[in-house]
Amino acid sequence: MTKNILILPGDGIGPEIVAEAIKVLEHLRATAGLAIALDEAPVGGAAIDATGEPLPEATLALARQADAVLLGAVGGPKWEPLPIAIRPEKGLLGLRNQLGLFANLRPAILYPQLADASSLKPELVAGLDILIVRELTGGIYFGQPRGVTTLEDGTRQGRNTLIYHESEIRRICRVAFHAARKRNKRVCSVDKANVLECTELWRQIATEVGADYPDVTLSHMYVDNAAMQLVREPKQFDVLVTTNMFGDILSDAAAMLTGSIGMLPSASLDETGKGMYEPIHGSAPDIAGQNLANPLATILSVAMMLRHTLDQPAAAERIERAVSDVLDQGLRTPDILSPGMYRVGTAEMGDAVVAALNKGP
Ligand code: IPM
Ligand code: MG
């Protein structure tokens, strides 16, 4: 049966990197019989410009109907003066929330070819393979009450709320333990249980869930220590599971270990495995439209889509092999460029991946 994929290019470098991912999808449709239909809609700043809203009703409706969503990136300086409630980022957060995409998988894998591009010594990152499981529809990102209020004395007070129901903690922990079972069978739950009651509950629930997975080893770590351990000895981790905001922060740190944030894909899944796929980097407005952006994170997000939602693991592996192949050829966008390698632009990188797919079985 044909699967419907909704493409949301978004802002900044979003349209450029998504165009390269579409080349890969079209190639698989033409050569591997991948039964897909692509549709496209605006989100973020592009949607604000077109309709006045970051997540138009029509875009949300298409996203609900789609089997999977591929998103580029949202946001940019043009829309920063707008109130938070109608900024481009609200388009992304609205999609996550409205589609119930509570489980965000952010793998940080070091391609051996890029060991030189990491900011850490090669021996600390060689073979790095971490999975960050980030809770995506709760916590301080969505908690009420929130906002800035003016007090009686005329001064202003800002407020956000960190709130988790035990059911939200339980379901994300289950995702982490399931993932660990297919990997190295270790889960580290990250919290701030020494200060925040909400994450003390997080720790208790993680422990309870862990009892159902006796084959997986559970450890706990405070988030400040986790940040330090990620840059001290990252290979100690297998699966990390954490709150929405801690996951946002730690996944950027983990990304840099792999050489460039331009390499990391992500999957955001609902209870049924339906998902939205996006690179973890942002819209990078400073380099937008200049053929400088790295499309590999978006292309690798397509691989995650094939594996997690479209049930095409062989096609996913083909893409991952093709990415490895272009890195073997020495092709590098500026973010991962190192001495002796060949500098290519966004479109050339996409073309090279398609050419490498052609070579494969
Ligand atoms: C991410 C991004 C988003 C987030 C922004 C763009 C709203 O940083 O996906 O990591 O904070 O979740
Ligand atoms: Mg982030």
C-alpha cells in the first residue's frame, strides 16, 4: 500500500536540505519500488508569511493524515520580534503535541571517517554510538501556568512549569528500555532529583519500569553530571532517557561529539510508531540559500523513517551505507571539512548520496 509522506520544508536551510532528502526518496521510488506519495505544506516562518500562523489548520490536517512527516527546520531572525505564542517554533511544538509524538529518538553515532571533525580527541569518540531518548510532549515546554505577568508593583515576573504525570514518564522509559534491549542493554536515566521533586518522581518511575526489564541495566545520573560525562567519557553511555528540556540540551552536546550537528537525524514517534522525522540542527539562517548546509542529517532522517514507520529496514541500511560511502570518498560540506578532504555544496552532497545508492545492491 502506498504510504503518504508529508514534507514540511520550513525555514532557513530547511528547503535546501529537504530537497536533497527528496532526491533520495524519489530515487528509491524509481529504483527500489518504494510505494510512496509525497505532499508538501508550509510550517513555521514560511507558514506565518503565507497564512499568519506557524501551524495552519490545513498543514496540521495533512500531517494527521500522513503516514510520516519529514521536516526541515523552523525559525529565523525575521520572526524573532513576534510574541512567543505565534513564533515559528510554535509550529514545530504544535505538531509534536497535536500528533502525540512523545518519543524523540536522537542517535549520536560517530562515522569513523569524521573522527577528526569531533571537538574531542579521536580515542574518546571512536566507535561512539549513543541513543538519547527525549520526552517530547511534556515537561517545562508545555507545562501550565506559563507566561510573563506584571505584578501589582509594576515589576514583571516570568514563569514556566515543569510538570510530568507518572504515565508520561512510564511510557518514555518503556521506549528507552525497548531500545536498549536491541542495543547494549544499558539505560541511564537523567534527572535533577536532588533539587526538583518532579524529577524525583521521574527517578522512581524509571526504577519501577526498569524492574520489568531485568536484562537491561539501569543507572541514574543528575543532569549536570551527565553533561560533564558526555564530554569526559561519552562511550560510557548506551541509551540515555530524559525530560524534554534536558534532552534538548544534552542532544546538542552529544551532536558535537560526532563532528557536526549537521550529521544527526531524529525520529519523533507516537504510541503507534507513526512519526515525524527531522535533523536535530536548526534553520541556520546565516548560511541559508548558499548551498553550504549539510543535507546528511535530513537524509539520515529519511533512513530512520524507512526503519521506524515505513517498515523498510533494508532501504534504511542502503541509505546509511550510501552516506558512509560518500564520506569514504572524502566529500565534505563545510561543517565537516578537514584538511585533505573535498569540499562540496548541499546539492552536490545529495547527488553524491544518490550516486552511491546506485552502486549498492
Ligand atoms: C530541537 C530544537 C527545538 C526544541 C526548537 C526549535 C523549538 O531545539 O528540536 O532540539 O527546543 O525542541
Ligand atoms: Mg534543540
